[in-house]
Amino acid sequence: MMKDFYYQYTECDSTGSRWRVAIPLDPGSCSDLPPPTRGTDCSFSCQAGMFLEMSTQQCTPCAAGSYSLGSGLRFDQWDAIPVGFTNLASFLDSGPNGEDVQSCNSSSWTPQGMYLESNRDECTVSLVYVVHLEKQGSVSFTYQYPDNNILFEFYVQNEQCQEMAQADDQKWIKVTSNGDWDTHTVSLKSGTNILYWRTTGILVGGKMVKPVLLKNIQIEGVAYTSECFPCRPGWFSSMPGSSSCQPCPSNTYSVKGSSSCTPCPDHLYSLEGWAECKVRPPCSERDYFQIHTACDGEGKTQVLYRWVEPKICVENVTGAAELPATGQREPCPPCNPGYYNSNDSTCSPCPPGTHSDGTYACAECPAGTEPVLGYEYKWWNVLPPNMKTSCLNVGNSKCDDMNGWEVAGDHIRSGAGSSDNNYLILSLHVPGFKVPASLSGMTGGEFGRITFVFETLCSADCELYFMMDVNTKSTTVVESWEGSKERQVFSHSMTRNASVTYTWAFQRTNHALDVRRYVGDVAKIYSVSVTNVVDGVASACRACALVPQNSQRAGSSCVPCPAGFYIDRNTNRCQECPPNTHLAGRHTYGEDACIACGPGSVSNKEHSRCYSDCSFTFTENNRTLTFDLSPMSDVVSLTVGPSFTSKGTKYLHLFNVSLCGHEGRRAAVCTDNVTDVATKEERGDVAQFVNSVDSFICQSTIIPTDGRGFRMVISSQSVSLADTFMGATVEAVLSGVSAEPGLFPENTRDVPDINFFYRSTQVTASCDQGRSSVIIVRCNPEKSERGEISVPSSCPAGTCDGCTFHFLWESASACPRCTADDYHRIEGACKGGVQQTLFMWNEPKLCVKGVSLPPPSSSPCEVIALWLKMGLGGGAFVALLLVSLTFYFWKKNKRLEYKYSRLVMSANKECELPAADSCGLTEGEEPDDDVVYAQKPSLLGKLRAIATKREQRVGAAELAVRPLGPGMNPDAPPPRRSFHRFST
């Protein structure tokens, strides 16, 4: 019977013919099968809405409730992975033996009903489909790819598993805006085609990635389809021969293969495309929202409350909330700056050349001033004409007719949306920028700046995105904030003059929730201002430079100053900034607008930027060190890593460093090549602006090629770490930025480190003051002239807090230039009447270039032996000592003899001389009065003898004058004394 088998064609032979054969449903039963018959030719196909009825081999219209593409396949139902699709998960880097890491077994593309969602982790997951085409065809698919932290590629292999030749812009998928769907189409060759949709997450820094969404895969080129596809639940096709199905309207539903939709009962509801009805819940505060009416003719406004559409709740049940009453009429808030209140109580822009703060009529700017053009929105009674709001649903549910944001007086807030994963969009279009004449002297590259104040109040995983679309070419996410954020200010600079659309997108949750559970989570924007807009309005006037007096033009009109010139306060004429100052503020009025460059830096000719000329001078303790760092001026690259994420993905940090820049240009460039290849057709000035950053120091995240299956190194997440050069000094702190020398090994040499300080003023969600960087330049004679740069071992990514980056650059070029203090002279021996003088560097040598060592020199000399010199010197010293002692004792002896003679004379009153002494001994006299030494006394003995001699003389003198004692005869002769002189 027919139900026991089905028909299938054989492969086409070389003549283009084939046979229709019957295949039993039960492989064990082969009886009563119809014989093979010649089939239709291989090029035969049916039109859309038709299928090939195999029993008659005729094209037959599809029945109502089904559809056909004729010669194509369409996959638009994602309640489950369709038959024929396969998930292949592996790790980005295979194991040491080539095996796949087991932690990726659970990673896959996940069906979410309306679409297919990719993995959110670091695994590489491929969605594979094999199709055989009888003729050349194509594959197209609709996708959403908002996060380039996931690599998303599509490629095709043949039946030998060889990758088909594809251009990069076909292989790498273009990034889309948040909530936007795009379509990608690739041509296919006849034969077997293996289609791969492959995603790999890059979870560097712990931030969650947003998945890729895929739907509506359509393949053209199959020769026929032998059956029609039934409409998926919630969809229908009412006419036979349909090529597609339509979604059921709200409050209706359908089952699979329906030709019409069934209305829901009154107490139930459904949204567009639902396959079932749900019970209507009681109304609550989350089911209505507040708006402000436009100002009426009396300048009044009032608060209104409206139900969120489509309304799904029930009012007249117990516990249900009612719609609040309309508020009282209140005076309208003032107009926004640059607008005035017209007669019909609406705010109108001030005419060109006039200004207003929103509370008074527009006034002309006085002579010598010009209007400050821009947008400034701080009152939100009505949405400004150049702003739009919309709602985008991740799936297919419609919210296009809903407002994404609602005005609320002093702020604008996110609306309700149809479900929590809607993207609530608010956009502001800026046609271009024009730097006013008063700011023309500023050449820092800023054409305009957008600043806004916002806050988020969230209980789930909400996220607020701030994006910009330059020249409607490519949308990039400038910054995003997750979760609740306190009221804060964010500012972004526009460095190119281009048309740009700024977009805020708020999503309450990025999970597939088709309900309004977190409608109370909101984002609020209080004010938005954009400077230097071409068609902007003015809230104030700014002083400008006047035409010089010797000009033929009127002297009251404003003229632009040349680059690097400020406006003199006294004369209102252009005046060039002093040397080594730069115009870096927000105005050019007055000399104080010229800001002095930091230590060790100079300004370029335009006074737009300060930079180092790769030279440095340092003076300490009357010692001056001069450094020539020019060998370190070229851009150097530093690769740090590898690092591994929580799942083990290997990645590297690449730093490009330009120590001095080139005449103030920021020479280090980092490029995001994933985005670059995805927008190959748009590559150019704008694409470079979007996809690369130039700076003194920039950083990229690198995914290496080994083990990944990708053909090229992936570079992404490029950021600037150093837009401006603050200065170079040996001090550890400059303008609040610390060098943190303790992060690196101690400098043990007698040459100070030079600290180069940089800052990037672009604030981020985590660095409210922007990023800063410090390069410690250290003398190391053991390194080359170019040297080596490194990051702290304790902070392997170069930063410990994510906001301040630290580098150590050791180089021989960082040693000072040599001076005469860096060498010493050595006197050689006197040989042959010639003495050599040599010069040697002080060790260790800590200088480069500069002065050279003087050449060796020679001079005549006399040859005198060293022992002879010492002998002559010692003899002369001894002789001088003896002469001194002799003279000293001679003088001493003369003084004692004089004193003795005086005593003798005073003792002899009659001036008679005493009787001569006799040399003989009288009878009975003992010879013991004096002792005469026959042996020559020593020097010490002589001194003692002199002292004894003096005592004897004094005693004799006392005896001579002493009166006679009793019993003594005065006439008797005096006792005989014997005096012996000793000569020294």
C-alpha cells in the first residue's frame, strides 16, 4: 500500500536523467513495491507555493495552512532544533594532545521559539546543516549580532570538508545595532554544501556577552520539494499555494498547520503570533504610565495616565488597580535653552545670531561676540523634533507602535514596552559640527562633545547602552552600564566632523522573557547637551576675535583665530599662546586659556598638544644630568600573557607604546580587526575612526591563532590609555597620578628614574576620571639602546585597578650623557724619563654618548729610586731633630749657670772670693761627697744629673748664708768642698 513506502529520486546520471524508486518505510519489507519509473529531468523545479507530488510527478499547490518555496527551504520555527541541523561544540584552544575540553559539552545553539540563540560562553559552537543543491543557489539568514565580544562567522565546506573560497566580508558577519535584525546572503555552488554558523565568546574582564540570534534561514537551489511545510503554531496561511505564513493578530491563536486564527475568550489574551491564550491578570501599577500633555494656549500642562498597549490586564476584579485621575493643570516648564515661548505657548528656536536661556525673548548677541551653538535639553514636556523614540522586540512580537521613552517634565524615562527583553530606543540626530570662530584656535581635534546626566533603577539584569552611528555606516557601542547606577554625568568627544546619530537603548533583561515582569525597572535621562552643532541654537554668547584695525572690513565682525592663538581680553585681537603652552580647555578667551605644558614637555607649533622631545635634564647637588631618549622614540609593542579566562580561553594583552610621539602626534595605533573585516566594503576614513584608536599608549586583546581553526589573529577591544602627555619628572607624583615605583624592582643605580605621565580624559563606567598611564624610564647599561618594556609582576595586565597602567622601560639610552665627572685619570710609572697618563670610566659606567675619554698623554720625568727618596727624606728628618734638641739643652744649661752665679755673688757680702779649693783630701775626710761616673751617661742620665746638680747648688747657697750654730768657730775655715762640672 502507498502508506508503506515513499518515493525518492536516484542521483542524476551523466545524461541528466534519474529514476523514481519506491522506498519501504519498513526496511524488512520489500514486497508489492511499484517498479522504478523514469523521473523528471534533473533541472525540473516547482514554483513557490507548489510542491512535486511524487506519485504523479506533477507540481501541486500547497494546501491552506502550509507553504512552499518551490525550489527552496525555509526554517522559521525554533521551538526545537529542526531536523537536519547539528550542534558541534569544542573549545577555542584544544588540549595538549588535541582533544576537546569536556567543559564545552553543554554549550550549544538554543531554540527560543521565535529565534535561535547562540552560546554565551567561551566555547566554540557550530550550527551545521548539510544540503545538496541541484543548481547554483544561495543561503540567506536573518540575524542579530550586537556584541563583538563574540566572534561570529559563517562559512561553507564541500563534501570533502574543504572550505569554499569566501571573501572576508562574507565569512565574518557584520555587527548590528542593539535590537536590529540584519540579513546576510551567500551564494552556493551546486552539489553538497555543508553550512557552518560558528560563534566563540571572548569573556575577557569577566563581562557577560550578548548572544547572537538567528532566524529565518532560507536556502535556494534545491531542485524540488516533495512536501509543503505546515505553518508553525501562532501563524496561518488562508489561501492554497502560499509561499509563506502570517502571524495571528493579538487576542487570537492557532495550532500548527492552521488556515485561520481562533479568537481568545474574553478573559484570556494573546499577543501577535502566539500559539495559545493566557489568563488576563488583574491590573497593577506596572500596567500604566505617566505622561505630560503639551502646553496649551494658557501655558498650562497636566499629568495624564495611560494604559500600556496592548492592554492585557483586567480592571474590574478584586485587588485590581485603577487608572489614576488626571493631575491638576500646572504652569509649563520653561523652554529649553536656545528656545523662546511663542504666542501659541509652544517653544520655538531662536533665530540665527540671537540667544535665550529659555525664560526670556531671544536677544541679539552684542558686538564682538557670537552665539554659542548647540543643543541643550533639560526640560522634557515634549520630545525635541530631532529626537525619536521606538521599541524593538528581540523576537517577532510587535512593539513598533509603542514609545520606547516617555517625557516626564524634568526628565525622560524608559517606557513599558511589550515585554521585558524589548530594546527601548531613544535617538538624537546631529547633522554635523562646526567649530565657532572663537574656538578656531583650538586644534586639539575636538569638533563637538555630547554630555548627558542619567540614572538607572533596576531589580534585574538591565543594561543601558550609549551608541553612535557615524555617517549611517556602522553603529558602535560607546559605553554601557549594567544594573542600577546612581545619577551621574557622562561625556563623549567627537573628533571627526561627520553626521552622527547618538542612540540610547535600554533593555530590562537580555533573557528570552515574553512577559512584563520588570516593568518597574527604568532608565532616566535628565539632560542632554551637544556643542558646536551646525544647526544648533544658542543659549549664550561668547567673546570672539575682531577684524584687525588695518583691515578693509568692518571692525566689529568676528574672525577665526589661527591655530594656537587666544583672544586678548583688552584688544579682542588674536594673540599667539606663549611658548610651551597649549590650548586644551573649553575656551580661547584670555591668556589663561593657554595652559602651561608639564615638566619635561614642549608644545607643538599649533599649541594643540604637549609632548616630549625625547630629551630630559635633571640637576641635583650641583650635578646636571642630560638624557637623550631618541633611540626609544619609535613605537614599541609589548605582549603580555598568555592569560586565561575562567573556562581557560587563552588571550594576550597587546600594548603599543609611543614614548614621545612624533611632534605631538599620537603614533601608537590599535585596530579592531574583527570589525574591520566585517565592514570591509566600508573601510576608509570613517571605518578607521570607528575601528581603530590612536594614542601615546593603546591596548588590544589578542586571541592567538594556535588551535582555534581561525585563519588570522583576532584583535579586539582596542582602547586608548594615553591621549595627552602630562609631563616627565623624577618625582613620583604629578597632577594626582602616582608612578608607584614599589610595583617594580628597586633602582639600585646612582641614576634617578624618569617618570612619564599620561592621561586619557575619556571617562568610562568604571573610571570616572578617565584612564592614566605612567612609564618609568630607567637607566640599565646592560640593555640595548631600544631597551625592554615590562609591566608589574603583581599586575600582569599592566594595571591593578583597571584605571591606572604602569610600565617599566629599561634601556641603555635612559642613562645620562657622559661628562668629565664620569671618568678619572691614572698616572703611570716613569719609564725612560717618560710618564704615561691614562683616563678610565668610573665603574660601573652609567652614562652613554656625550663626551669621550681623553686620549692617553705622556710627559718627561726624572728617574729617582724610591728607596733613595725615602732614605734621604728620613735622614733629613733625623738631622733636623738632633739639631733642635742640641739647641734646646744648650739654652737650658746657660740659664742654670747664670742662676748659680747670681746666688754665689749674693752670698759673699764682702765680695771676697772663697779660698781655692784643694784637690787633695784632708786627714780624716771621706771621699763620698760627689760621684763621678767614669762611664758615659745616657740622655736620661744627663737629664737626671742636671737636676741633681741644680739641687746641690741651691743647697750650697743656703749654707753660705745660714748663721753659725752654737759651738762653731767663726774663724775656722769653711769646710772644703769639691765641685765637678759636667759638661753636656
